[in-house]
Amino acid sequence: MWSDFLLQAYHDIVSFIMIVNDAVKGKAVNDTYATSQPINEFIKILDVLSGWVDECPPINQPQRFGNKAFRQWHDKLEKNSESLLSALLDDQQKPATVELAAYLNGAFGDHTRLDYGTGHEASFVGLLCCLMKMRIFREEDATAIALKLFSRYIEVCRNIQLTYSLEPAGSQGVWGLDDYQFIPFIWGSSQLIGHPDLKPSSFVMENVAETWKHQYMFMAAVDFIKSAKTGPFAEHSNALWGISGVAEWTKVNSGLIKMYKAEVLSKFPVIQHFLFGKILSLKPAKQN
């Protein structure tokens, strides 16, 4: 695996995740933080993609998962991704458009299999990492990257997942953290570090996730699971239920980062479709 060989791409992605993780520590979505023009421009791109869902309504079909109308939506994405992203780039950066578009195209689900999973989420994280490496996003954007831009990405993804009934890609069922996402639990748990009232034991309580979902990504993710699944939470989301027994959010956060490295970045079935190029390179990581 790429992590075993300490490739530069692996190092860059983990470093990016940690930069954002540190930036959102103890912050709620409605807190005050800088939001740069590139962040706002990228959110406009996500708004366009969201609008296409209405233009490509699901079709009547017998199968439960994977509405074929998603292919029409994804075709629009592939045809327009380069032009959408070019708005973020100056003339010297334009040659990178093809590479960036590949990550955007892979960030919302598979055109053929009609599924979505943490590998697609990793493609979007890869795109954000590229934009930071290119200095389109700066480190001072890190809070807004998570709490505004990535939160909007998750909203669009959930709309797509529900509208087109995308099958979970590589889901571990009851033993997995979530059928679709992982990063909201990492950055969302960092948000909750030091919270005076919300403890890891709180999110399984009645109405807590729903009450706080607009302020904390972790709570929004739990609320989405509760709305999508039936039965006792401990039965359909056992791994998450186990987190509620951890004493502190700092331990939850560090444990989730280790889990992400092991269960997402180091698992071939998850990461096999991840793309590499000049920005996220297969070269050995630079030694500090």
C-alpha cells in the first residue's frame, strides 16, 4: 500500500487532514472565522452541482439501490468539471485543471456501480489538499474548509445519496463507522473538544444530535444515520455506539484518526481508485 512506502501523496493528505483537524478544535459552525474568496467560489461550484440534482430527477425502476438517473447527473459533472474548477485558477495554474477535475469527478460516487463510499470522500479530500498545496487555499482557510466548504459538500452528497439511492461502497454494515462518510467524524469530534456540556456519551441520547446538528459535523452525521436507519442505535451502529463510552473527545479524535489511516487510507478496496499526478505524487515522501 501507498502508506507502507511513505509516498508523498499519503504524507500530504494526512498532513492536510491534521491541519484542518487542529484548526476546527473547539469551534462551532456559527463561530467567527475567515472565509476567503476561493472558499466562497468553491461553495458556488457545489451549489451548481446541487442544482443539477433537480435537473436530473430519479427514474422509476425496479431495483432498490442505484437509480440510473445518477449517471445523467454524473455525465454533467464530467463534462463541466474542468470549466467549473478553472474559475479558481489563474493562468499559470490552468494546466492543473485536468488533474483537479479528476478528483472532483471521483468525489460523488461511481458512475458504473452507482455507489458511494469513503474512497469517494477521500477523492474530495484529495482535491482540497491539492488546492492547499497550490496555495489557492491557505492554512488560514483551514477552519472554513471544514465548517463551510466540506459541510456543504456533505450536504450535497447526502442529497445525492438519498435522491439516487446510491449503494454504500464497501460498507462494513453494523461493524462500520458509517455506510458513506468518515471525515465528518474526525473533524466533528475535534470541534467538540473542550465543550462544556456535550460529552462523547451525549450523542446517543434522545434529540441531542438533532439539536446540535447545525453546529457540529459529528452531530449532523449521527442525526443523518438516525434518520436513515431504524431500530436501536447500538444494533445498527455498533462502532459509533462504542465511541459513546470513551471518556473524552480528545481520545475519540485521536482514535478516529488512527482508524481512518488503517481502515480507509490503508485498505486497497477503498483506495484502489484513488488517482495520483504531479500534485499528489507517487514519489517517496520528502524527509524533514
